[in-house]
Amino acid sequence: MCGIVGYTGPEQAAPILLDGLAKLEYRGYDSAGLAVRDGESPAQVVKAKGRLKVLTEKTDGGASLRGTCGIGHTRWATHGEPSENNAHPHISDDGNVTGVHNGIIENYQELKDKLVRKGYTFYSSTDTEVAIKLIDYYYKKYEGTPVDAINHAMVRIRGSYALAVMFQAYPGEIYVARKDSPMILGVEDGASFIASDVPAILKYTRNVYYIGNMEMARVRKGEITFYNLDGEEVQKEKKHIDWDAEAAEKGGYEHFMMKEIHEQPKAVADTLNSVLKDGSIDLSEVGLTDADIEKISQIYIVACGSAYHVGMAAQYVLEDLARIPVRVELASEFRYRRPILDKNALAIIVSQSGETADSLAALREAKEHGVRTLGIVNVVGSSIAREADNVFYTLAGPEISVATTKAYSTQLIATYTLAIQFAKVRGEITGEQYTCYIKELQTIPDKIRKILEDKERIQWFAAKQANAKDIFFIGRGIDYAICLEGSLKMKEISYIHSEAYAAGELKHGTISLIEDGTLVIGVLTQPDLYEKTVSNMVECKSRGAYLMGLTTYGNYNMEDTADFVTYIPKTDPHFATSLAVIPLQLMGYYVSVAKGLDVDKPRNLAKSVTVE
């Protein structure tokens, strides 16, 4: 994650660029750099290792760099160690092209080898230098325009990128391109601005354009022209932003939901690390001792919505690992059936906000019966956090989109750690197993990142489902719990009727709903149940269903059954929910986008339900 800024206009560029980078330093602080042009003169490039203040001091606050057109960058190192050499901007061998980049170019070594054969030399170990010199190569080879050159490069680059590039023969102009990495453009009073995030240009303009995926733009003083991948002009509607906290916090993403989906690896890692000490789980901050755990005879998990689905998945994990009875309850129903509660039980109340009315009422009901309560909540000082006997804080950070993603994932990781610790304390797993489970949990953030890297395939498939009327999710065991959450994501933001069914129940009535073309999504992450679920999918196909399969790498025979298959990395089957839910979140999101709906604020829904 790096930060990009750009400016062309009547004012001196460097101070404006430094000011913008200061707003983006949260995106990276390994190094920073500026490239500024004064008229037709070559770009002056200044770079510095370390925080932005080093660059600021080096350029005397920008005063030492004269020119009204420039680009800037603050780096979070991916390819190549933090150093002045690896800092952006990067330049072509003869200074013809100067550019900055945010993202990761997956095939940079292949492209680098090609460019070396063409006579290019390299001074850094970054993937960005490869991109800049590739653009220079195509610019000279085809003797075309900057748009032509960038177009040819985009087709050959695999990975993610936001690029801002200046060409020697085009003074006062900046060219940008985007694939997956954020980028916005602004105009005001004869000046144009480029940034990875809104705050960087907030003080200069309220008039912005959002560049689409796989699009380019030519940025001149007070004028921006957009192009598609074929080099054809694209018309964009200028957006006027009323700058509030919400608008400024999107981080360059079109919607909070997509931003929060991408924040899941960090949120999961942060939550896990909050209870890990020296390779072991430490629940002292939660307030649960080994002696407390030994006394617990039963667990009730009480929640609403997605948090309830967390409970459904946790039930399988807790019972299988810790061999302790678990009952999952809908908070809205819990107290109305006069539950018979064991005073030696533990009631786990799961709520992102900690204010959900039904969940709070359930907590109070449990306490009235003398049952110990544990809140799994994301908001410090919330009602559930205050009233529960013990609290496990998830570290998801603020979640703004109504459809929960990262809060759900952190709640899952919290329950996994509870299950593993309960299993160890109760003597149900060995020390070796305990260590292995923890190590596997530590791999989950990177595995989520890997899934997100392949989101374009899901986007393509989801766009084809925008006109669907009914979608069914089927799975067995933990896969059924995953289906419940996938179905909810679909219905709450796309407004498509969807249902989740335990796959073995299809023949008990549900299969009568299958018609020609009905989308059925099968989730198959549990090896012991794989063949049975495949059989259920085949039954649906024979009734005309269109099948999507979600399974782990290696189960490639799924392509013989399903019309579309998406794969997730292998993990311990107990933890598969954390990975399998990601494609289903993306499915719901992309279907909603394809339908032109308000993803973050779906109709009739609120973030926190504080009334019954």
C-alpha cells in the first residue's frame, strides 16, 4: 500500500505534493519522493529514505524544486528493501518517462528479463521500475502517444497498479492508469490533482472524478480526459463531494464494503495477535482462566444476523475440538421461550456494535439466571462490553458499511482461539496439535489476501447474475454455516432472493424450487463431506440448475460438475469459514454493483439494530 499524489496547474507543485503526501503517509512511510517539471525542462527527482519529514527537509518544504507540474509518492515496500534507490519516482534510462506506482506487478521478473534483452538497465530492485521502462519501450517502439504506450503496457502487466506518469515530450501533463489500486482525480480553478485517497486533495478541491478499473486519463491544467483500454475517450461525470468524515475515509475505494473486505487480513491478524503471547493463546485480558474454562459445562452462543452465523460455524469447531456441548440461539427468540439454562454454562454474546437490542436483552436474561457471560464485541465501552462478565474485543476497527465483512471475520477468529484454548485446557488435544492449530491460524490473513488477488474472476461471474431472481446456497457441516452468511450477503445488498440449505435437506422439499437456470452455489471445503455435496449438486443440475462451486485448491474435478468454480487455499477444515466467506462477500458486492445499488446503505437496513 503506497500513496500517490499529482498536480499540474498555475501554482508551484512541490509544496502541494508534500502537503498531499502528508495526508497519505498512513499508506506507507518507508521512503518518499517527488518529481517536478518546470516548463519543458527535464523532471527533477528528489527521493529520501524514511518518513516524509526527511524529504520535506531535503527539499526545504518544496521550495528547492521549481515547477508547476509534478508527482509524488510515499512508499510501503513490497519489492525491494526500503532505500533511496528503491524509492519512487522511477525514471527510464534516458529520462523520457518518469513515474510512480501503487500496487504489485506479479510478472515483473518476466518483463524485466525482456527489457534487459532490449538493452535496458536497472538501478533498483522494484517492480515499479520495470513498469516505467516498459511504458518507455512501447512509447518508442510504436512511436505513438502516451496513451498508446500505457495501453500496451497495461495489457502485459499482471497484478494491481495505480500509475502516474510524466513524458518528456508532454510538459504540463500527467498520465494515469488504474487496475484495482485506488486513484481519484480532481479539478479546481485551472488546476488538476491526482491522489490515492480523498484527504490528500481535500483542501484544494471538492470536484472529483473516479477513474474506473482498467482505465487511463490524461491530466492537464484544469482538464482531465479519460480513456478505456482501447484508447477510446470515455465520458465521466464530475462528482461534487461534501467533505465529511465518511467521504474522506473511503481510502480510494468506491464503497466502504470493498474497503472493509480488503481490510480483513489486517483485522484478523490484529485480533489474533491480541491474544497470542510467545506462540500460545493468553485469555488473561479476556478474563478467562484455565480454572474458569474447566468448570464450564456447556456453551450458549447468542447473536443476530451475521453474528449468529459466526455462532453456527463456531458450534462445529468448539464441539469437535473441545468436546463441549454448544447451543446456538437467535437473540431475538432467546428469552421468549423461557430457556432452561445451566448455571455452570457460559453464554457468549456476539455483536459488532455491542448495542444490538435483542443481544443485550439475551445477555441480561442469561445473567438473571446466574449464567456467566462473555461478550465478543468490536466497540470498546459498548453496552454489552460494559454489562458482560468478560469481554473479548475484536480489533476490526470502525466498520461503516451496513453489510458486515471484517467484523464477521474477526468474530470468527475470536471463536477459533476460544475453541483451541478450551480444547487444550480440557485435555482434548495434545500440545503438538495445539501448536499446529495456532500456526494454521497465523496463515489465514495471507490466505485471505491470496483470495482477494483473484477477485476479478468473481466480478466477471457476478456481473452475469445481476438479473437472477433466486439463488440457493448449499453445503454440509461447517459449509452449511458458510452458506448462511453467503446467502445473507447476497440478499441484503443485492435484493435477490437467496436461501441457504443444508445440502442433505434438498430432497425434503427444497429441490422443487429448482428451475432451468436457477443459480445454485455449492460450498465444499470439508473433505469428509465433499462427495456427498457433489452428489447434491448433480441432483440440482439434473433439474436445470446453473452451478457454481466453491472449494479448495486441488479439487479440480469440481469443474466436471459446476459451470463456474472458484478456489480457496487449503487450511484446516475447522477454519475454512474464514476463507470461503471471502468469495461469497465479493459475490454479493459485485452483484449489487452490477445492479447499480447503494452497496453501503442497503434499503431498510441499519448498521446497528438498537430496537426490537
